[in-house]
Amino acid sequence: MDDVLRFLGVMAALSASAQTMTQQLRKRLNWLNTKRTDEDSGNELIRVAEGKLHANVHLVCGVNGFILAALGNIHPLSYLGLQPIWAQSNLPLLTNLIDYLCAGVLVAYGGPWFHEVLGIVREYKKSLRGTP
């Protein structure tokens, strides 16, 4: 149980920091913002542009997660005690890059899930202790 809690804690922190970095980049980069007017709300092109915007935001969040995992030397699957197949490679650079890429993908697409599960585990532990 401690391995799972450690994994969830590290991934929730990594996700929160990557999302914060992404929000800061959205304020500064024009291609991560949409400028919609009320008369354009029914336009099909606006919906397509919003879909591309969401894809771009997920991509930037994944890149931020990759960078943060590389800076913090975070190997997410090792926290769970898993030995991925690429860990048997003789090239440590390749092994680390794939681990950081996994962290970026987990951060980009699993961020809200990590926060929810971590909140559930916290509430469960509080209920075990009997604290309100």
C-alpha cells in the first residue's frame, strides 16, 4: 500500500506542477489560447479549433511532465515495483528517456485521476484513524 501511495503522491505532485507550468504558458503563447466571440459559438470551424487547442494543451502538459520528470529523476513505474521491458536495455539513456516519456504521458492524461484517487485514499486513511 505504501508503494501505491508513494506513486500517487509523486504523480499528483508532478501533475500539479506540470499543469501549473502549462497554465503559465497558455497565458504567454497565443497558439494555446482561443479568442471566441459570441456570434461564432455555433461555427463548426471554432469547434475544430477548440479540439486542436485541447490537443495542443495536452501535448504541452506532457512535455512539461517529461521535463519535470527528467529534472527530478522520476521513474514512475519503479515506484510501483514494476520492471518494464525497456529497463533491460544496455543503454541507460534510452531507458531514462522512455521512463520520462511514460511520466509525461501519465501526467498529461492522468492528472485529474491522480488527484481524485489521492483524495479518496486520504479520506479512507482519515476514516481509519477516526478523525473527522
